[in-house]
Amino acid sequence: QSALTQPASVSGSPGQSITISCTGASSDVGKYNFVSWYQHHPGKAPKLIIYEDTRRPSGISDRFSGSKSGSTASLTISGLQTEDESTYYCCSYAGRVFGRGTMVTVL
Amino acid sequence: QVQLVQSGSEVAKPGALVKISCKTSGYNFINHYINWVRQAPGQGLEWMGWISPDGGGTKYAQPFQGSITLTRDTSTTTVYLEFSNLRTDDSAVYYCAREKGFYYDLWGQGTLITVSS
């Protein structure tokens, strides 16, 4: 199973919105509502921030939102903050496959 | 407290056998599969396999079949990842993650394995 395609890096200024794409195939991302997103700070455990394409776990800021169209899922971070600087991974449960990760930099 | 606590870092030689653990607590152990995920240096996350604590059934990603074994101990609510023949490219951080529905809602802190002669 090939890794899902994510941009290597995305940057934005504080307060701006950024979107990270995650492209797969009809057999993984495009299959059911099974995409999740994880925030991963170096040396820490990954943290679930979006599940089932669009749902946010309790305690996750509503600045994080997920969407999906066909075989491409997206994570949007609104009102970018310095603490959002991290690496973000998408994951398709259907294919048991992760994206290669996107490093978000807050300028 | 619901948590996954992993064993500490390991340094091993190529060909060695290493077993790391993921101690679960705060929830019903048999209700959730435990998955293992690798992060090699400078790389992203890679799914390795899962184990069902209820019955011990396993599934491995193709790249890891034959080189790892997942087991569990229901008496201690602990899951284990064992490498049978370590290679230098097995050097990585390994995470256990609890599966809930179609996602991984709880992760361990990671275990670093360094393989060097």
C-alpha cells in the first residue's frame, strides 16, 4: 500500500488559515468516512485531531476542521497560532496507510 | 487514567532479538485492538500491524511479515512487539496506538530502538 500524498510543508502567518491536502485512491481515502488526522510534535505521541473525515475529538480546538472530496481529504487550520507548528499526518483506516506528513510552519 | 505506557529505549546489535512493551490502563483491555506504528529517522508514520487483545488474532503489514511478532498478556493488559532478527534499518521510534472505530485515539509515548554493531 503506497503512502498517501501530502505536501511536505505548508506555512502561514499567525491568524491566517492554511489547508493541508491528502490524496489517495478510491480504495483508501475515497472509501467510506475513514480518514483521520494526527498532530505530531517531535518526541511526543501523535495526537488525534480529526476522525471520520470531519469529526473533532473532545478537547480539540474548533480551529481544526476536516473535509473530503472524492479521494482527497483536507485539514484546515484557521486562526493559525504558534503552537500549531508541528507535523500533521493523514491516515486512511481503509488502507491502513498514513500520509508522508506535512510540516506546518508559523511565520 | 486511560493511557498507553511504552517500555524504554533499546540499543541492540544486528541479528538480536528485542521485545518492547505497551502497558495499557484505564479501560477494558479486550475492547480495542492495539496497533503498532513505526517512524524511521526523518520519515513519516508507517503502520506495522495490529493485535486483538480478545483472542490474540494478529494482522501484519506486508513489509513486516516474518520479521515481527505481536503478542499480548491479558493478565497485565500489556501488548508486546518482538523483532526476531534486527537489522540496522529497524532503527526507529515505535508507537503503540489504540484503535477506536476507524481511527487511533490513544497513543503511547514511543520507544526508540537503535540497532548498531
